[in-house]
Amino acid sequence: MGKTYRIKDIAELSGVSTGTVDRILHNRGKVSEEAQKKVEKVLKEIDYHPNLIARSLALKKKYHFITLTPSFAEGEYWAKLSEGIDKAEQELFSYNVEIERMCFDQYDKTSFDNLIPVIEKSDCQGVIIATLFKESVLQLTQQLDKLEIPYVLIDAFIENTNCIAYYGTNSYDSGYIAGRLLFEQIQPEDNIAIFRFIRKGDMHSTQVMKREEGFRDYLYGHDFQGKIFPVHIHADESKENKDILDSFFATHEEIQAGIIFNSRAHVLGDYFRHRDTDKRFRLIGYDVIDSNLDYLNSGHITHLIAQRPEVQGFNCVRALFRHLVLKEKIEQINYMPIDILIKENIKYYNNYI
């Protein structure tokens, strides 16, 4: 048998988008004459024949997936993961895959809990779950197991579930690496700060707790002799944060290094940019979003640790499709690379979906 060519493969060979190839193959929508010729040339060269059996099967059934992720604004971390979901949905359009997006407040556990009965009553074939609230996720997955609805986990892996797949970093190892990055910038006896965002109903997300565990284990396993001070701030970047931070540093002037374990390092970068001091605070944060990049390039953030959210979003949808439609066996744990970014290498970074 010859090679099976996917829409993505044909798009790469033709030098056009997957959406363009999809429109040509299924004779819907307008495309340019130039794109039409490019794709037709590739189809002829590879002797492409559409998989009529798969297509006929797909036309008989619609696949309704639900994504359960935090709500987001444009440019935020979860917006990037959503872009990957969008791309997967577009690629799978011809298989009648449609995705319903449900969102919760990542700083309020109750908002997640309120969606559990909604999902239980929905007519869906698969669910993608962001695992910020561990106990709530376990409650949901137990119900999905009873309903025999497959699900994929993202953000942080949770044991004792029957997920068909997990896509994300090893949260503990990510924190362990962050511990090394910060320890190499300080003296063993220096005190440091861990910045935490205040949450309703649950102090930390699952991923943040695992990252902090790895972070502390590195430090205490490598002759760290200082103290770690937690600093609790708000997610809305309000004036109250400035008062909290001003008060903290007024009584802890010696602290010049710290970490935040989520994507909102820019909240602190903004504070340190306006702080009236000659000392440069050494801050480590997570995730490549534009607001964080500004402070990485300015030096107010020394390192960003990234986890390729677009790739996670794309792969989690594809995993459900492969499991349900293609009946393929899916690797359960799929760790993303732990990318360490500094201002000298950030311009070369690409997620390669």
C-alpha cells in the first residue's frame, strides 16, 4: 500500500493552508486559481484518492466534543491553547467534528463545579478537561466513566483517572528546573519570594502545586539556606496589588529574587518596572504570551518556562478523534517539552503546530 496523505501533508507539499486544501477536496468555498493549480499538481503527483469509506462513515455521525477550560481574553495563555483547538477543529471539519467550548473562572472553583451537571446532561462523545481543580476534576471524570464518555486531560496530569490521554508538561519537573534557574542567580543564604494569586474555593491549581513542589525540592536538595516567603496577590492587577507588594518589600528589602508559577508574570513585571529602586529583581515566570515577552526583553523577567499550549490544544482534539473515529490506541501520557526562554533566544521560538 502507498503512503496515506493527510490534508496537512497535502497542504505542506502545496505550500497552502489546510483550510484551502479542505475546500478544494470537498468542493466548498472559493479558492484562488493559483492555489487550485498548486493543490491539483500535488494531488496528481501523489496519485491521491480520497478515503471514501472514512468519509461515508463520518457523514453518518456527528462528533460533538466539549472543551472545559478557563475563560480568557485575547493574548492570554488559554487563548493560545484555544488556537490549537481551533486548528484541529478546522482540520477535522470533513468528519463532522464540532467542538462546544465551556469556560470557567480559573480563580473560582465553584464556577468549574457548576459546569459538571451541564456536561453530564449534554449529548457529547468526548470531553477535554483543564485540570486546575483536582477534586472537581475527579468528580467529573468519575461521572464520565459511568457514562462511558472518553476524556483527555490538559494542564496537569491527574492520577486515578481513566483519561485516554494527557497533553502537557511534567509539572513537577518543570518546577524543579525553575528551582535550578533561580538558585543559579542567588547566593545559598538569600531569601526569595513565591508569588501566588488568590483563588476562591481552592488556594492553588493542581499544576501550580506540583510546580512548587518540584521547585522546593530542588532548592532544599542543593544547599539552599535562605527562607521562602509566599506573597498573595490578586489576578486583576488592581491597585491593591501595589499596596500588598509595597508593604512586603518594605519589610523584606533583602529579597531580590522570586518566582510565579503561572502565566501572569507580567503583573509583577509591571510592578518592578515602576518600582523606585536601583536593584534589579530576578523574576522567573511561565508561558510565552506577549505581555510576558515585553518584560523578558526588558530584563524584568529573567526566564520564561514554556509548554507549547497551541500544540496541546491541537493534539487533545486529535486524540479524541483518533480514539473515536479511527479506533487507534492513544499513548496515555504525552509530555510536552519544557522550554527555557531568555531574551537572547526568544526570537527563535516557534511552536510548530
